[in-house]
Amino acid sequence: MNKKTFKVSPWIIWCSSLFLGLIASVPKIAERPFNLPEALVNSGITFSFSVIVWYYNIYTLPTYSRRDINRGISLSRMFTSLLFGIGIMLLLAYCQQWLLSHLNFGPVMLMVEVRGIMINLGFYMILHLLYQNYQNQQVSIELERSKSDNLGAQYELLKQQINPHFLFNSLNTLKTMIETDDKQSVDFVLKLSEFYRFTLESRKLDLIHLSEELNIVNAYMFLLKARFEDGIHLTNNIDPAYLQSMIPPFTLQLLIENCIKHNIVSLEQPLEIRLYSEKDFIIVENDVQLKMDPGTSMKVGLNNISERYNHLLEKEIMIESDDNIFKVKLPVIQ
């Protein structure tokens, strides 16, 4: 997910700082006799301090992430801001003493520091409230966007799962098996029924266990083996320790379907597909033996999987390919 930067209008920063500078000069204006240089220096110091504190607190805000939404006020950042403000106010107090050397430095410095702490705390709390409101707005926007994206992803997933072309091929395979009195025709019907039962049960879920996903793959591979026989081979070397990890439903099935879509599958040139785990990744790998006329690829399957990992989990899948191997690496979700 792209990070978003929180911003405060420069108009608010400069106008509020100017207002505080004017307020700070009121006691000097009320004095008799009125001392214009003292009023200007006092106002200028407060104005300068306010601008510096505004920009410092904005600069030190963390970059927005919905993972940090519930952390609340950071006491360490607040104390750091106060220490920074005390240092800046001390420097400005020395500047005031240099410009107005007739003033008693001790009481003036104490008054300036107290004023600085109050301004700093006020700005920090106001900024925190603005930032919290900004975070809440971003969460609302992201929730709406996620709903929209998930609906789109679920629609594409459903189209991929209940693929008319796959169903047509399966029924043709079943017809051939029945006509040749193939003893596996009953098992084929059961596996086809099981596969579409998985489709109906899993399509509304965001995540399922990897073991359940492998059950879907096994049913799917049975149907493919009935059609292609020894033209396709699947090897599963996934570490059993990952079987209780989570995965978006039909991810592996879509990747296997993607392999068949783009590669030659035949008895003369069997397609080898491998599933295995490596360094917190579940990997789907196949030998590259591209069809002579692969057609136009819209990459719907890969985009579907990538979007679900990105929007549901803020994780990215990795795709690696060369002339011999095509590999998709899926992050393990514990």
C-alpha cells in the first residue's frame, strides 16, 4: 500500500504564529510608557518560535500507515518536542537579551521558556487531533476502496473458478470416459462435484488453510489427469509445517490453470509443475514450454492473486522467469 503524507496548510501555520506573536505583545502595549522595541522583539520571538515548533512537530510525525492507527499519542515524541522547544526558546531568549540588554535576563528567560512550553504543548495537541482525524478519514477511504477492490477481485475469481471452458472440457472428458466404459468415470463425477463444492464454500472467504487449498488442488489435478493423462505432472514438496498457514482460496488452482493456459501439455512433452516451500514462501514453478500460438494474455489470474495479497494482506507476490522456468512466490501467511 502506498504511504500517504499528512500536511497542514501553510496558511494555518503562519497565521496562527502571527496571531500568537501579536497576543504576546499585548502586555507590552498595555504598559505605560509604551516601549515599541520591546513589544516588537517580544512579538517577533514568539512568532519565530511558533513557526519553528509547527514545522518541527509536522516533520517528526510518522508517515501514515493503517497499522499505526491505534497507537495514540507518542509520549516519547512529545517529550522530544518539548526538549527541542526549550532549546530553541533558550536560544531566542539570548537573542532577546542581546537586542534588549537592559532587561533582567533571569526572569525574562523563565517567562519566555514557560511561554514556549505552553505554545509547544498546545500545538502538539492540536496537531495530534488533526492527525487523528486525518487517520480516521484515511481508514474510512481505505475500507471503501477495499470493499470495492475485493468485490472486483471476487468477481474475477468467481469467473476464473467457474470457467465455462474448463467445465466444457470436463464434460467432454466425462462423455468420452462413459462412452469407453472407463471405470474411473464415477470417480471423475465425484471429483468434479467436489471441486465445485469447494468453489461454493470458499468463494466468500478471504483466507483458508493451505491444507484446504491443497485439497482443492488435488481434486483439480484429478480432473486434469483424466483429460491429459501423463501429459501433466504435479510434484508437492511443501513442508508440512506450513499446512496450517493461510492462503487466499483458489490461489494455487489459478496458478496451475495459468501453467496449462500458456504451455504445451502433451504425452510427448509432459508439463512439469512443482509446489514447494522455501524461506517463508510457497512456490509454484513450472517448466517453460510455450505454445506456438499462446494468444493474447490479459494476466487476469496473476493480477487477481496479486491484488488479493496486496489489499487483504499488504504483501506482494514475486514472479521470476527465464527461458526455462516460470516461478511464482507466495508469501506465507501465519
